[in-house]
Amino acid sequence: MLVVSTYELGHQPLSAATATAALTGAGHLVRAADLAIGGLEPADVDWAEGLALSVPMHTAMRLALQVAGAVRQRRPGMAVCFFGLYAGTGAAAPIGAPAPAVVAGEYEDGLVAWAGGGDPGPAVQLSRGASRLPQRSAWPELGRYTHLAVAGELRPVGSVAASRGCSHRCRHCPVPVVYDGRVRTVDRDVVSADVDALVAAGARHVSFADPDFLNAPRHARRVLAAVHDRHPGLTFDLTVKVEHLLRHRDLLPELAGSGCAFVVSALESVDDSVLRVLRKGHTAAQASEAVVALRSLGVELRPSWLPFTPWTTPESLVAMMDFVVAHDLVANVDPVQYSVRLLLPEGSLLLGEATLAPHLGGYDPARLSWAWSHPDPGIDALQGDIAELVEARVGEPTERTFEEVEGLLRAYAGRRPGVEPPPRPAPGEVSAGPEGDRPHLTEAWFCCSEPTGAQLATLVPLSGPGGG
């Protein structure tokens, strides 16, 4: 079996490493390839009897479809399986016969059944199975992946997960399309053993890949206690909803005391009407409260945003920038976040939203999303300009890119007759952050972002036809 990862947020691939463990545990020979940092060797394609593609996010699936097509050109009839959260999104794209297998959710048992020549089972599988320790040895060493930038140094990072799925049903998120409000925890001993392996491989920081680390707060508390007890100098980051940060305030001191470097939280918008449509479960005022609550404990919140939706207004875009300035978050936001446009994959919970219907177009199989247009064409053009700008500025100072993006947004808001963009608030109106660099990962792209031109360009077709 050839297991391929195309993109996993700059990390050594956790999903693919777990799949590798499942396949080797069942007696299969496995070769692994991470196309985020290297190419796909024709010799590996010729050697393999099956191709298993890890697709835990949108970008990964878009890239994986190209890989599958290239492999099928070289090896017509090659058995292909997509596994992971996005496996059912676009897997029917024309990559040749036979049709690919699809296993989303708890994918390990279905993947093993497929590799053995059997029926992989339903496209979505949520049965609770035994937790498997990811097989890290098959993948490139940690130094080739994202690092934590903090205190003037770069620390190798490993990716672990204490749970999969989510107990919430935010309507723009792909997780509830598969898990439908369910959470599957990973055995605490397996998480601890995986962290041990990562630390032995050089990790000085771990990113918890859970969609929301506090979906199962008692489990999360036990995992953190176990990890901190074994590795007291290890730092970590995690993702938590605003709603959970406020509901579980009693846990926040434990997070801070155990080595939390920062928390990622999907603020999405500061327009409460948009937050209600998305069913985010928080308001803009509560987002502010969460920033202050974490910062009072010495932990920074790094927001992710969804600026461009059919309900976006020029005022809401400017308000987002005002929020960032007022909360001293300029250094906390990866600039790509200012360009994110709503994705509507197959099965999106937003497809039944009445206020979306007038703006909805057809399904675009190339982009794996339903097309939509803003009632103001200028806002669609603005999104494209910002996306182009932030990709061109990768590696440049965040503050400089912020100023350019803010300039575009404020200029657009002021173009309408008789309307002037509101004045920019003074920094620190709510809560001033620490001086100096904020802890952050060197990989700036997120799962909700479209693939960059550079990512798409790296996937060159294999020469073919080949052996086998």
C-alpha cells in the first residue's frame, strides 16, 4: 500500500501516520509519501497495489484528486481509497475506473478492509474502535515541518489528537457533516505514548489537532495532566470555541499552568447577525470576553476569521479590523485569515439556509464547493484582491500586511456615496497584549483556506505509463 498525505497544516501528517499504523498492523507493506514537502516517486507508484490518500481537510482533498488522477494515468485500474474528514467530498470526480473507495470519520477499520480486498463499508463510519498509536517512523523527521516561533527561537512541533469530531453543529463547518454532533476520544495512554514518541523525535511543542479540545473537558483535563507530568517543559497549542472558553473558565488556569502557548479560536465575524446564521454559539462581545480571559492568564488567543460570506457588509469588514486593533491582536492573526471565503462543500449544513438561496449557484467540482456570489460584486472582487495580496506577502512582517489589507477594506468601505470609513480605534482599548513577538507556528495556512497557487503548482504529473 502507498499512503499519501498532500497537506496537513504544515505538520508531520497525523492522519496518515495513524492509517500507516492500521495497515502495517494488519500485515500490509506500506510506503509513505508526504507531498507537502516532497514529490511522489514513480517507483513507489509502480510498486504499490493500492493508493490510500489522506484527506483531513479541504486543501488536502483538492490536491489529492490531482494525485489520484496522475496515478491513474500511469497505472490505469490502480485501487484508490480516500480516507479522512473530506473523503466523501469530490471522490466521484473523474479519475478513471474503478471508482475509488471512500471512508470518512473513524476510517481505520474500513481502510484495512479495503486494503485486504474486502468491502470498506459505509462512506461514513463512526463506530468506536480501539485507539491506534500513529506510526511516525514512516514519515520525514520533524525538523522538516512547521515550528513554533517563540522567544527568538524555532522549536520543532508534533501534531497529536485527543479526540475527533465535535459536539456542535456550526453550519459552515465540515466536521458536523460527518460526525453530526458526535465526539470520539482517543485513549489517554495512546495520546501520552504518541507525545512520548514525538518528544523522543525532537518535538519541543505539540499542536492538539482536535476540532475542539474542550468537547470532552474531563478527558482533556486528564490528557493534559498526563502529558505535563511526563514532559513538564513541553508547550502546546489547541483549538477551542469561544463558547467553551467561557463555559469552562475553571479549566483555563490549568491550560496556562500546563504550558499552553496559545489558543486558536474561530471568531469568524464580529457581526452578530452573521454569527447567528452560522450558529457559532457566541456573540462579538463574548469573543472579546474570551480574549481578555485568556490574556489575564498570560495566554494569547489567535483568531481565525471568515470575513467573506453572502452576508458580509463593508461595515462588518471594517469592524473586524477594528476588533483586531482594539484587542491588540494584529500580531496574533495570520494574514490569510483576512481573505477566507465561505466554502460550501457537499452536504454543507448551510445549503438549507433561506437567506443563502438567492446567492447560490451550481456545484463547482474543481473547487469542491457550491458557487455563490455576493449581492455586491465589488466585495467578491475585494476578496480576490486580498487573497492575492496575502499570498504574495507570505514571509513578510504581519503588521505590514495588516496595514495593506486594512487599507483596502477601509478604502472600499469609503467608496460608497456619502459614507466615510469609521476612524481606526486606538490600540489597547480593551486589553493590551505583551510586548515582543507572540508565539506562533511558522505555517500560516489553515484548513478553511483555499489551496495556494504554490501548493497547486507543486503537483506535477507522473510520467507514464508504468509497471504493474
